Amino acid sequence: MENNLDRLLEDELNPIELIVHLMEDHKLEVKDMADILSISEEFVVDILNYKIGLSEAIISRLCFRFKLRESAFNRPYKLQS
């Protein structure tokens, strides 16, 4: 059964806020996320700074690692230009 708090967080936070929350909750640094997502630390920083969107591959890795629904990460949010 899905945790109600997890469901609330998935529904209330934009994908980047959710990633930041997960990083804090799991005590992960940028380096750790880079390893989990198989991308560079610079790419993680750009994602966290709303400069680069989430690819399907990154969303899949996030879902697998954190056991969340794809819809939690596959939602619109505004990128910085």
C-alpha cells in the first residue's frame, strides 16, 4: 500500500521540489544523485536550478530508485532561461 505522505508529496511538489525533498530525506548529495542517475554532477546542478528538463531516462531512474510513480516526475514545471 502506498504511503499517504509520499502520495501527498508527489501530488503537491513540482518534480524538482520532489527531487530536492528526496535528496534531503535520503541524505543524498549532488554527487550521489549523479551516480544514481548516471549523469554528471553539473547536469544534476542544472536540473536542480531549473535549467534543464528531466528526460525519460532520468525519470525512469528516479522512479526505480525511489519507488515512485512516473507521473510524480513527468509533470510540467517552468525552466529558467
